Amino acid sequence: MGAVTGPRRGLHTVPVTERELLTAAARAAGLRLSAADVVALLPAWKRYLTLVEELRAAMAPEDTDAVG
Amino acid sequence: MPSVESLTSAPLVQIVSSLRRRQVSPVDLVDAYTKRIEASAGLRAFITPPDERARREAQRAERRLSRGETGALLGVAIAVKDLFATRALRTTVGSRILRDWLPARDAAVVARLRAAGAIIFGKTNLHEFAYGVSTANPWWGIARNPHDPRRSPGGSSGGSAIAVIAGLCAGALGSDTGGSIRVPASLCGCVGLKPTFGVIPLAGTFPLGWSLDHAGPLARTVDDAGVLFDVLSGGDAGRKSRRASTRGLRVGVLRGSIVELVQPAVSRQVDAAAAALRRRGLRVRSVQIPEMEWTVATQLVTLRAEASALHARWIRTRSRAYGADVRTRLQLGSLVAGADYVLAQRMRARIRAAMRRVFHDIDLLLLPSTPITAPIVGERTVRWPSGEEPVDGALVRLTAPFNLTGLPALSIPFGATAGLPIGVQLVGLWNDEARLLAVGRLIEEEAPTLTLPREQGRKISR
């Protein structure tokens, strides 16, 4: 799994994989995931993030109008 | 005089009439259903099949009938999806977690069925916690489609649809959060009604998504669904539908991107249903609702969050007590941010407003119930010329919009392809079930006759 955030050099950032991000998010939500859970959940989580981004983009014109 | 065996597959209204005329005994009918249930155990329609209690209820009904008592469903065997609480009768919600739950009281809908004289005839199989559309239940068995046991009956009310179409009861109760009545109705070839949100009380019904859950009937005919709906809702839309005028009603046939990925045979049947309505004096035109494109994302965020809120404790402390697919869905839901849920509710309001606008120009909307016929059990993706789609997403793509909006929707069998039933879906305006059922009956009258599974030559008589 490739790094998705953070440059490879720098004092305050480290490479983080999607799997690590998911595990951290799950831990923050109080879930204890097994390795098998992570494997099963990762595709669904990525699809979820994509769908939410699409929803956000679709609502964006309304947001702009409201601010303007 | 109809034989007991022929009545097992007859419309509920015919059964009611035969019972009232004392042409058949409810005990004999219950015995005939029981034999059929035993013979079709491989379909896994029931988690808790009807037992001696159901037979005693039939004996009581027989005594009442002999005294000349009446009741809308007196002596009629109704199977109940196993997420409606039944007093002192195991209610598992299709789960391992609740495998020993004996509710202290009936769900409101079960109480209404009993008050109308119905025999509560077993608890039907469902997708675990109703959270999925295959009814491939890891604890209580993989439910099978009566038309082809290699195929899925759909879900989550899969057991109820099987019981109706295989002649194991007179009618059944289901619930629908994203399509869980209409999807199995479509795949199994029976009628399924998801009424207006809130019309049927949900007290005592194990929830899945509070803002999306509906209860409703699965039945062999539209008339049967109307009778059951009247009992469940305490209203009279079913009765009214029989005298409602349909001439000149405006029907919109849904076009646009959301119905582009549909099996050609399914599209042809929707067009045939539209043509039939035109012949019967309705005004038919095409309509588009572009906002429906956002249904899948909106439904996914809403349902994941609501279901995980309900299961918050168990998914953190007993995750191994869930089947793999439901566990993954609940874990994902635990990661939904509050801001994402708000975003989905804003889009939901937009979809609802779009529907309201479209219904200014039409009285009813016509579309497929499901874009595909029954998939093979375990099949995960549908292959379209333009790419792949998850089977569970495809199955609810055309039903979930009406859970988000609360509009009443009816799935009606309309022909078959390769021996598998096709369902068309009719959607009405909020609280307009009477017209929905009236036009649904027209579609039913025009539908090609559906042969009952494994009983070549026996048709559903309407």
C-alpha cells in the first residue's frame, strides 16, 4: 500500500498508508479491528470517502451561494 | 368448491371468502401449509416455522367462524418477518446476538394482525439485522429463490417473499429500509408494498435506520396487499382503491442516467407496462429526476450512520457475533462523521424537493423495481457494458430513493425472462396509497401470467 499523505522528508510529517489511516480512524471511533477486519473494511471505506467527496462537490454551488 | 391444496397458492381475498363461507377450515389450511413448509425446507424461508401454537390459533379461528364471527383476516395465516416482536415467540432479527429473545409483547403491527383474526404463522428468514439484500443468513441459513434455488430471493425480507410465492402462507409481513420489501418481491414474483413513511406504526419493530424504516405487506396480488395494508395501517386505502377512478391519471415513466443500467428484458417490461396503462386510459409520458443520481451516496451515508448508532455498543464489544458483511457495514458506519451525515441530509432534502416538483406534473411514477432479475447466490458484481456495479448496490438503486423521500411504492410482478420474474415499481405521492393500489391493479391485470415455481401449469389466479 503506497503512502497517501505527507512528504517523505520533513520534520513533522511521516508517510501514512491508507491502512494506517483507517486503523487510526477506527481506533478513534472506539473500534478494535483485526487485520482481517482492516482488509475487509478498506475497500468499503475508500468507496465511502469517494461518495462523500462527490456529495460534497454536488452541494458546493449551494454553499457558495449561501456564503455570497 | 376449491380444494385445500389449491387454496394454499390462492390470493388472500379468495382464502378469506372461502373461510367465511365455511368452504374450507383454517385448520386444514394450516395443515396444508405446514406440509408444504416441510417439503420446501431447503428454501430456508423460516427461522421459526409455525408450530402447535399456530394450529391452536387456527382451531380458535374455526370456532369463531362457526359462530358467524367476522374479521378482516379471521383464520388467515400470515407469516411475519423475524424482526417484528412476537409475544413469547422467539424473535431473532436474523442474528446470533438475539437468538434467544422472547419478547414480552407483540409489535404494533403483529397486534393489529391478531386483532383482525390473523394466525401468526411463523417467523421468516431475513438478512442478519435486515442489513443487506441477499438473505444469505450466516446463522439461520441461506435463503433460496423458489424459481431457481441457485439464485437469491433478495432481501432483507427474503423469507417472507419465498413464503408468499411458494404457497407457505396467505400473505406476509416485511420491512423496507432501502428496498427490503420490494427487492425480494421483484426477484421472487410477488407484490410488495412499502407505504408512506410513518403510516404503519413501528413500535416493537427492531430498527435498522430510524429515518428510513417502513413496514408493509408482501402478497400474491395487489388486492391482497390492499387488504393487509388496511389492517396494518388502520385505514381504508385498500378498500378505496377498488372504487378509485384511474382514467386520465398522469403516469411518468422514469428516464435518465439512474435507469440506464437496467437489463434489457426489464426495460422492455417497464415499457410494456406503460403501454398497457396508456391502453387503459391513463396519460403516460417520460420524466427525468436528475437528483436521483445522488441516491446511492445519500442512502449509504444515512443508513451507515443510523444503523451504527443503533449497534454502537455491540459492534465495539461483540463484533465477532456478527456475520462478515454486516460487521463490515457496521464498522464503516462507526466512521461516518457528523458533518457527512449532515451533508447527506441536505442532499436528501434536495432529492425530496425534486420529487415534489415532478409530482406537480404527474400522479404516479413508473420504473423498474430492480435493474436485474435474481442473481446467483454469492454473486458480488453485476457486469454492465460500461463497467461493474456491486450486486447489493444495484438491487437497491431504484428502491432506496423512496425510502429517502418516504413516498409510497409498490412492486408488481410483470412477466419474466429466462424463468425469472421481473418486477415493475409504481410510486405515488405521500399518503396516496389508494391510487397507487388502483393503478397497480391495472398493471397486474395486464401482466403476463406468472407460473408458480416447481409447479408447472399452476398459475396464480387473480
